[in-house]
Amino acid sequence: VRRLTVPQIRNRKGGDPIVSLTSYHAHTAAIVDRYADFILVGDSLGMVMHGMESTVGVPMDLMIMHGKAVVRGTKKALIVVDMPFGTYEESPNVAFRNAATVMKETGCGAVKLEGGARMAETIHFLVERGIPVMAHTGLTPQSSHVMGGFKTQGRDEATWDAHRADARAVAEAGAFAVVLEGMVEPLAAQITKEVAIPTIGIGASADCDGQILVLEDMLGLNPWTPKFVKVYGQLGPMIEDSVKRYAEDVKARAFPTEDEVYR
Ligand code: KIV
Ligand code: NA
């Protein structure tokens, strides 16, 4: 089976909604692969998998390690890997070198980076040289220190023009899609109408051309659920129950039984 391609995702603008989730591991990615058009190896893995307080501390080798695992575990979806903080903002040259390393080492099909108009030159530079870029505007977690936390964008209508200009700039620079994160619904809907590339919403709008969620969030593995997450499974309680019963069995010498030993 051939993987979905970047042009196939781009051509879904205004068409069938694009399905996406994050994955960090081969085993969960293999399940997601049966349903998602693209899978994002998000730098949220720093917080979700490694207990960091933000994504700012995520190193590139961690993205490469998880990116490799997800590429190995999948065959159908386009795999997009996040460029972590500090690996692309400085200049188009630095961004190209690091994005090329991520693509070569992981075998992913595209990278994602945060930022609007300020990243347009870099996006153009990468795309011209063979690296497909997914953009990410609105709430950009790597800038949380500047923004003073994770704040929903566009609550003040005076900021809308700047957000619209950001999305237009990345589209015109050659991004094949743009994640709209954490912005008021009518702004996300308006941007979706205005830009020529698919918008992928998270905490955005049902009008977006696609949706993405962090897998662990929608599986109920996150002790705190943000408003924009719909919880489709309760894996946290399920894991807790399994671990608890195992601990009880071990203490009671009820495990292993005849079935689980070699004679
Ligand atoms: O890192 C991530 O998981 C992301 C998605 C939330 C879009 O960037
Ligand atoms: Na991210």
C-alpha cells in the first residue's frame, strides 16, 4: 500500500474532512494508521510521554526516535514530524539542515513548524528544496513563554487581521496545510474560507478542512481534559484497574497460575 501523499492531502481542501491524530509509538500508530489520513509525531510528546511542563525542552533526537517508531509501525498514512523549538527559527539555512536530518533519519513525509508570517520565508525555502511543510498558527505552544501560557487566540477581534494574515502568509509561502490551534471558532471558520490550503483544527472549528487531537487526550489517558478534547475512550481507568488487579494477584500468589508456568 502506498502512503497518502502531500498533494493528496493538499487537494482535500474543501472536500472530505481530513482525519488526523498524533502518535508517538509503533503499536498505537499501527491502529491509528487504519483510520487517519496523516499522523503527526507531535512535540507534545515531551509533555504527554516524558512529563515535561512545556514543549520547549524537547530535543531533536527525541523527535527522531519517536518519528522512526511511528514510520516503522505504519504503512498508509502520511507521517508528519514536528520540528522542536530551537531547530528552525534562526534562519532558513538552519531550518533546512535540521528538517533534512529529521526527514532522512525518520523516513517521514513532511515536517511541521510553528509560526505564521514570520516563518513564511523559511517555509518557502524548505518547500523549494524538497521538504514539504505543514504550518501551525494560532496558539503555538513553543511560544508559551512569550504568550504567558496556553491562551486561546482571537478573543479580541482586533487581533483577527493578524491571525488571518499569518494563515495567508504560510499558504502563500507553500505550506501544504496549516494547523489552527486554540482560536475562537468564527476566526478559524473565516480563515478556512480564506486560505487555499486545508486547515486542520484543534480547539478551532468544525468548518476546518480536517481535525487533529492528541491521541492520549482522546483516549482518556490525560488526567486533565481541556475543553476542546472529546474523550472517546477511558484508557486511564482501564489501565488503573488492570494494574490494581495484577498487584492483588501477585500479593495473593494468584499469579502466575498453572496456565502461565512451564512444566
Ligand atoms: O504537538 C502536537 O501534538 C501538535 C498538535 C496538537 C497539533 O502540534
Ligand atoms: Na506540536
